[in-house]
Amino acid sequence: MPKSNVRKKAVYTPPQKTSTVKVSPRWLAPVMVASWIIGIGWIAAYYIVGAEGPVFGVLHNWNLLIGFALIIFGVVLSTKWR
């Protein structure tokens, strides 16, 4: 039986990347949760108080946009959390 050829070159192995763990800033999680809570609270307060409130009466349906914008801001921040 013939002998197999021996490799003359070493097999290429790509260089190892140093795995550094990315850490999110300390302020990110509290701001994320706070924006969710404030957004939900804003919408709930608008529905409970209605248009009679001093702030809610001036903004009318823009209150929904403000609440949803805060909630979406929290979701965007959650994509940056590690």
C-alpha cells in the first residue's frame, strides 16, 4: 500500500481575536426603565384625567405621541444594553 503524502505547509489558522466583554454604561438601564414607566404613566394619566388637566388639556392628542415616543425611546435604549 502506498504511503500518503505528508503536508509540507502548516494549515492556516486565523489569528485569535481577543474577546473583550462590552459593558453598557451604568446610566443606560435606569434611563431605559424610567422612560418605559414614564411613557406608560403619561398615557394612563391622560386617559384617567382627560382633557381637564392643566398639561393634558393643552396638548390634546399629542399626549399619546409623547407617551409612545418615551416608550419607543426605552426600546431603542434596550437594543444598546449588554
